[in-house]
Amino acid sequence: MSAPLRRAVVDLDAYRANLDLVRSWMEPVELMAIMKADAYGHGLDAIALTAVDAGIRWIGVLTVPAALRLRSIGVGEDVRLFTWQHDPGLDFRDAIDSAVDLGVSNVAELQRVVDAVDHRPARVHLGVDSGLHRDGATVGEWPALVEAARDAQRAGRIEVVAAYTHLAESSDADDAAAVAHFDAMVEQAEDLGLDIRWEHVAASLAGLERKEFRKDMVRMGANLFGIPGADGVSAADLGLTQVMTLTASVAKTKRVPVGTGVSYDYTYRTDAETTLALVPVGYADGVPRAAQGRVEVTINGTRYPIAGRVAMDQFLVDVGDDDVRVGDPVTLFGPGEDGEQSVLEWGRALDTIGEEIVCRIGGRVQRTYEGHSGEGRVGAYLRGERA
Ligand SMILES: *Cc1c(COP(=O)(O)O)cnc(C)c1O
């Protein structure tokens, strides 16, 4: 079988190893594995089942539909599924029935949750806005939210599981102020008669660098995908491995004379007779148009810049007189084993972060899974044996 034209190879062993390593660093603090946005573009099902096989107890997936999806593929209620961005029209009944944990930021949202309760209490995490100004209750909203939650808990309608916030990661001082604010809000809740069992605050960066912010649980996504966020720190520096490799096969080659204009607008011209290789990945697949002149791709161990504009479905590479043939694998980014660039390098070159690069890999790019596939739930799932 020939390789597909374009694919994202997801190394489940690498994900598992990253998870085990990060968990060992965080001990005895609990780790919530964050898998929003289809597990940062890696594919939610396989990543989640890999984490479940590894014994993860908390997964964060942003939305209720994503959590219900995980329940439907066999992620049992021993695994807590945290969601925190809710469609204003969402009926919470299925979430409550399936014991999905709900982040709640204001009284109106809490009321909608309480109204949906039938036979089992809803599991609620109260959000604090500590300065990011996304979700979470403001100082003004917090006491009313706490009182409503306390009363609903006393009435047996909800179980208040946790208080949480998310940090701006703007500076150490800003984050310290945000955590102090969070601590004050938790204290106020206790004063109002609401016990807070779990506190969670830190994501990948603060979880690694600020031990005092770990509280009871850290929520980590990027580290687990081998895309750490600290300036100038590579995955390898930390002992992590990048999970996704983006590859394609050379689709065509052609010999062209000196002075040949390449791709739209002729922004690149050959400076000698040369071979052009067509790489069938374009901006529709998540290679930004701005990647021209900024990143390099690897063919047979050699790095080449992108020649001319990135088009919707393809770009060209000037390979000179090198022996590059149709079907040769092209690595756009990967863990670095063949000298290719990493997602972090792509992010830096493109004035963004690695997370944006992997999240934007399009639906046309087939995800294929390597490693870990023989065993456990993920093995059964990948073989098509649904639980
Ligand atoms: C995305 C997200 C995380 C994980 O962030 P990373 O930096 O990828 O670890 C944690 N918590 C919340 C609320 C998030 O939105």
C-alpha cells in the first residue's frame, strides 16, 4: 500500500511517555490531561483512550458534547471529564446523567444546571476570574454564585467539586497576584459556608515552573503533546517527545530551466536548472501561507525551504540536483529524529505558538496512530472493536 499523500502521524507511545513523566513530576498533585480542540488536533478518541489505559483519572475537554463522545466510546465514570465552555442553549441533562463535571461561572449558568438535575446531583466546579477575563466569576459576582451553589448543594441538587481559575501567564508577578486573588475567593467561599474540596489553577507552564500554584491538580495539555511553552526550552530539554509528525509524499517532480518562476505570483525564481518537487500540503491543511521563506521541510534527511507561494493544496520545493523522487517522504515537522524542524520551531518562525500549528492541521490530513496500538482500550478501539 502506498503512503497517503498527507498525514499526521500521532505517536501514542510518546504521548504515554510524556504523560507518565509529567505525572511523576507532579506527584502527589493530580494531573488533568487537557484534550480540547480534538486533543490539540491529534484526534480526541485515541489520545483519550491512551490516557485512560495509562490510568488517568481526570480529562479536560472544554465542551459537554466532547465529554459525551468520550463516554460513548467507553470512558467510564471512574474518569472525571471536566468541561467549562457551554453553549447558552445547551440542555445539561445528558451531561449530568453521564457524570460530566461542569465548570460554572455565574448564577444564571448555575441555575440552568440546577434546573436540569433529575435523579443525580450535578458535579460543579466554580470558576473564578482571576484576571484573564474569559470565564469565571468576577469579585462582584462571586458571593452570589457561592451562595447559590451552597444552597443547591444543601438541597442535594449539585455537588460542588472544586474551585478553579486560569492564569494569564503574563508575568510571575501577575500570576502571583491572580493566585492570591483566587485564594481570597476560596476563603470567602469557606466563610460563606461552602467547602471547596479541590482547587485547580495551573496549566502547562505554571504547573512546571511554579510549584506553589499546583494546588490539588494541574491541568496540562501542551506538555503532554511535547510542545512545552517556556521561551527557549525544547521538548528534549525536558525529556518530553513531540507527539505529532506531519508528513507527505512527493507527488510530482519536474526539471525546469534557470529563471523559472515558481507558484503564484512568481515570488521565487530558480537560479539554475533544477528539480522542483511538489508537496501536496497547502494552507487548507494548516501550512500557513506565511510559511514561505520561514520554515524548512525535510526530504531524505536534507532540509529545503518552501519555494514560492504556499497554495491551498500544495507547495513546491527546489531540490537542485538532489535525487528526489515521486513517493519520497517529506517531513514538515516532527520530533527531530531525521533532522526535521519541530512544532516549536514552526511556531517561533511563524510568530505564533506550537499549539496553533497543530490545532490548525486540517481535516483532510489523515491521522494515523503509531505505538501502543496493540494493547488496551486504545488498541481495541483502533482495531475497530468499540467498547
Ligand atoms: C487550554 C487550557 C489548559 C491547558 O493549557 P496548556 O497550556 O496547553 O497546558 C488548561 N486550562 C484551561 C482552562 C485551558 O483552557
